[in-house]
Amino acid sequence: MSADMLLIIGFLLALLAGVPVAIALGLGGMLGILAGLSPDMLATLGTNTYNSVAKYPLIAIPLFILTGLIFEHSGVAASLVRFAQALIGPRHGGLAMVVILVCLIMGGMSGSGPADAAAVAMVMLPSMKKAGYPQPFSASLIAASSSTAILIPPSIALILYSIVVPGVDLRALFAAGIFPGVLAGLSLLLPAWLLARRYGWESPDSAERPPLGASLRQALPALFAPVLILGGLRSGLFTPTEAAVVAVTYGVIVGTLIYRKLSLKALWKLMGEAAVTSGVVMFIIALAGIFAWAGTTLGTFTHLAESILSLSENGWVLLGLVMLLVLIAGMLLDAISIYLILIPIVLPLMQHFGWNPIWFGILLAMNIAIGQFTPPVAVNLMVTTRIANIRLEQTLGWTLIFVASMALALLLVMLVPGLALWLPEQLGYVVGAW
């Protein structure tokens, strides 16, 4: 068996055996090195793993994870829900609209879909149940809406993409994710509203409308967070990595001094949670470095790309195949693993067909967002169903509706690259030809 086959098959067999993704990547890389290179090359494992994580932009990941946890526990979600309810008012589908709007705003603070799903589900599930929404529908909608966090800056997935793909400006990626992220949210709005009207969920007289002025004042600190992060990046006041430090600092101020729901003891606990989560992420990145180095040195990724190119010379056909592959991967793996495993394979295709790396990165992120609420893995859906105390299988019918809706949004961005590239171009970032 060739070294290429051992690299890939070793990784896949380890996954099927239930080995954690990080360990499976490391094992696959080691098998490839032993089969195709000298065993002496195993001495480079320490250097490769260290070099994989010793990157300045990666500092932003644990800090944005901590930011998401701080905002999740500081009462931000509750204030945003009240403000959204004041804007939309009680009507058929009103609470469903509130969920989507709040998730879009929360995505601009945490960059993490599961964190947003947990925060919004805790606040919204009891209200939606009282208004007549079935719990499986509510859990599905919150899981789908919170997946937009992977697109709305500061997105942890886009940070990782900018590190894996050389020459990509993270500021341009952040700007490119805004319109597709909003479009993904809007794609969920129509089916949610139509379903609420069809089944008569949430009577227009079912609840009182919160006062708009008071709700806005309470929500202002939360609404200012995305403005602070994006405004600072646009003005050049700080880099994306420094923006993560600013976000944490602002979150601590909001949670402890403004909303006063975050004690120093709770903050210490959240720092521990963020450290554990970040450790898992960094462990995956570190061992993926072995896999990536082995695959690059052996030429495995080039050989796989050539095999894919042999299927068709039509760029649109292959782009569709890549999107299908990413969608399937998103149903089984987390976003970080998908980026680290698939990008080295599809990067030669991107270069061969001249796909814009900013646009392609947004397409990948939209596709992975769909995978975050598509069974069997569906990390966002696991969070919301656990809080709703229902089985994941009960959500399947509702989930498929939202998968189809967001897939249409993905197709639109695929066919009209300007939806992703217009804003970064207007802001003066280099996005390349499109």
C-alpha cells in the first residue's frame, strides 16, 4: 500500500474506531511518514506540532472563546431578547423573528455557534413553549440561527481559515462574512414565519410588548460590542488579534459593572472553561500539523487534487462537488477539523480555477454553518435539544426545512460572489479579482 493511502486510510480507520479527531490526524500523519519517508523524520514531530500552534493570530481564538462565555453568562442575551421583542412585537412568528435577530447580534460578540445556541435557548425556549411553539421546532430554529455566528465577525472559523490559507487578509474575511451571514439569517426567517402562521403559533394578543425606549437603553451595552470590534478593525485602531483582547475587556466591564451579573468568582470559572475549550482546539491544530506536513511532503494533497480534477474540467461542477463534500463533512466533524483536513486538499483546486480565496472561504463557512445543525453530529442542535430536554431525532423534520433554506442562501452567494466581496472591496481591503 502506498504512503498516500496509508496516510488517508489510517486517519479514516482511526476515526471509524472512535479515536478523537486530533489523535486520528496525528496517527495518520505518523503512518504516512513511516511508509513514505525515513523513520528518522519522526524526530520532526515535536517541531511540527509546535510550529502549528506558534502563530500570533491564534491568540485570538482562546480570547474570543472567553468573550463568548462572558457574554453568555452576563445577561446580554436576555437584554437583547427584550429589545428584539420591543422592536417586533407580539405577532404570529414574532418570537421566531426574535430568535433569528438575537442570534445574529450575538454572533457579532462570540464567534461561536454553540455558545450562542446555549445562551439564546436558555432565554427563549420557555417563552416559545408558553406561546405554543413545539419544542422540537424551537430547538431546531435556535440551532440553525446560532450557526450564523460562524459567518458574522468575529468568527473563530474565519480566523482559522486566514491562518491555513496563505495571503488572506482576516479583515477582508470579516467584512465579507457580514452580508452572507445576514442573508443566512433571513433565509430562516421566511419558513419560520410561514410555519408560525400556518399552525397558529403565538397569538398577536398573547403577550405584552416591552417598552422600546427602556429595552433599547438596557440593550445598548450589548449592541455596542460588535460596533466596537468592527469599528476598531476598520479604523486600524487595533489588529484582529488585539480586537480579541478588547472584546474580553469590554465583556468583563459589561458583565461586572453594567449588568452586574458576573462576579469575580464566576469570571475565574469562565476563564477555566475557556482554557479547557481552547486547549482542545489547540490540541487539534497541533496534531493536524503532523498530518498537514506529512501530506504536503509526500504530495498526498496534490495527488488527491489531481484525482478530483480528473473528474471534470468544469470549475462549477467541481465547486459543487467540493461543497457537497464539505456539507457531508460538516454533518460528521467540527468546523476546525474540517478546515484543517480539507483545505490542504481543495487549495490546489482553488488555485487551478482561480477561485477568489475570500469568496471561497465564505462559501466554506456557510456550508460548515449548515453542518452545525444537521444530524447526526449537529453540535448546535445537541446543545438546544439538551436544554429543551427532547431527543435530537424529534427535530429532524424541522431541521431539514432550515437546512434547505440556508442551502438556497449558500447557492445565491455561490452564484453572486459580489454578495461576499462587495463590502470588503468598498472598505479598501484587497480581495482579488471576481
